[in-house]
Amino acid sequence: MSLGYRFLLCLAVVSAFPMLAPHMWTKLILTHHWPNTFCGMEHCHLNISYWTLHGFWPDKGILCNSSWHFNSSEIEDLLTDMEKSWPDLLKPTSAGFWKYEWSKHGTCAAKAPSLNSQHKYFSKALELYHKADLNSILKKFDIVPSENYYKFSQIEGVIENFYGVKPKIQCVHPSKNSVAQTLGQIEICFSPDFSLTDCDKHLPLKTFSIEDQGFSKGSDFSVCEHDVPVYYPPV
Ligand SMILES: *[C@@H]1O[C@H](CO)[C@@H](O)[C@H](O)[C@H]1NC(C)=O
Ligand SMILES: *[C@@H]1O[C@H](CO)[C@@H](O)[C@H](O)[C@H]1NC(C)=O
Ligand SMILES: *[C@@H]1O[C@H](CO)[C@@H](O)[C@H](O)[C@H]1NC(C)=O
């Protein structure tokens, strides 16, 4: 191939897919966590019996604009929903978690015009959380907190069949005295146009785990094992 032709080809590819610029994210990860599992690790005491939002993360970039500070007055109309759907499990009355998530992930998501304000970012996360309605879907297909263990394939199957895409499901590994892993996080992924898309099971865990969450022990979560029974702990 001649150099000139290669160059043309290159130009064509770049202009056909402007979203593929190397710094741009290509997927958004809506992460839900089960408060009871989280609190089992962190020793918080909450009485929340539904999956809450942990984050809304682009698959590329962290801390993209340190001068863009979180300002809760910009999302004042969302605060009631934020407190219910995206609570800080460690400090339920604090906005610290949202501030953290905004600086770390929101400022990167905001590279897309569709998410380029705090209001757009947080309201889209809430909108997708309510639309996906993971809580009702699990219940509807009889995946409810229980002292009896589930097979991992049951849980994964319900989510895959309903949404038609692959989720990423994370567990806490069995402790010494247990045969079961504990269900902890469920990620549902979206493309830049906010349609459902497969999650990548193998994105580097580090990017999204612990430091990311601002929680000290989030790294105890990892992709659930296929052949280990799953405990979905009742509140
Ligand atoms: C927890 O919530 C349930 C229902 O939401 C309620 O029946 C129960 O009394 C609550 N328990 C505590 C300790 O607050
Ligand atoms: C970073 O955020 C500030 C404050 O909102 C904004 O003025 C600036 O344009 C942003 N920088 C980039 C590179 O997006
Ligand atoms: C926060 O946002 C409000 C509403 O947009 C604005 O009036 C205020 O100046 C902002 N505060 C800071 C510290 O930027």
C-alpha cells in the first residue's frame, strides 16, 4: 500500500468515527451495589433493601478536569432522588460521595456534549437507573435476598435474558467459613447514545475498583466465579 493511500485511509477512518478519538470513552458503566453486602465489609448500619447506584463511569479516563468543582446547587432538583437512589452508604447525609464521583468520573463523561454539565450527568445516571429498574427485574424473576444460595448462572441468566446484553456481576469471595460468594455489584453498560450494550468483563479492575469508589475496601469485589454458589444477603 502506498503511503499516500494509507494516509487517505487513515483520514477516512478518523472522520467516519470521530467518537473513536483515543481520549474519548466508548461505554458508560452504570454500577449498582447491594448495600447490605457493602455494609458487611464496611460495617455501616443501614436498612436499605434495594440496589442503589454506586457510579456512572465512562470506560476511559479518570479525573479529567480538576478545576470543575462539584456544586450541589446545580442539581438541587435532583437531590431527593439522589439521596434515595445514590446514597453515600458510609455517610448518608453527605454529598461527599457525589463530589468524588463527579471529579473522578463525571468530568470525563462530560467530554460528550450529552453529558457536559453536572445536571446532565447526574440526571442521566438517575434516568438510566430508573429505566433499567434492576430492583424490579430481579424480583420479577424471583431473584430475591435469601438464606438459600443461588447458582451464579440463574442470576446472570435473568439479567442477560431481560436486557439482552451482558452485565458484569461482582461478588465478595467466600470467607473461610463459607462455601458461598456474596453478591455485591451489578454493572449494566450503555453506549454513547445510551442504548444498552455488553459490559466488558475484563476491563482492568483497578480502574474501577477501590480507590475509585473512595471506599477503603471495595477491592474485595471481583467478578463472580461461575461455579461457586451465590449468597444474596437479606437485610
Ligand atoms: C427496616 O425497614 C423495614 C421495611 O422497610 C422495616 O420494617 C424495619 O422495621 C426497618 N428496621 C430497622 C431496624 O429500621
Ligand atoms: C474544565 O472545567 C472548567 C470549569 O467548568 C471549564 O471552564 C474548562 O473549559 C474545562 N476544561 C476542559 C479542558 O474541559
Ligand atoms: C454553584 O451553582 C450555582 C447555580 O448554578 C451558582 O449560582 C453558584 O455560583 C455556584 N457556586 C460556585 C461556588 O461555583
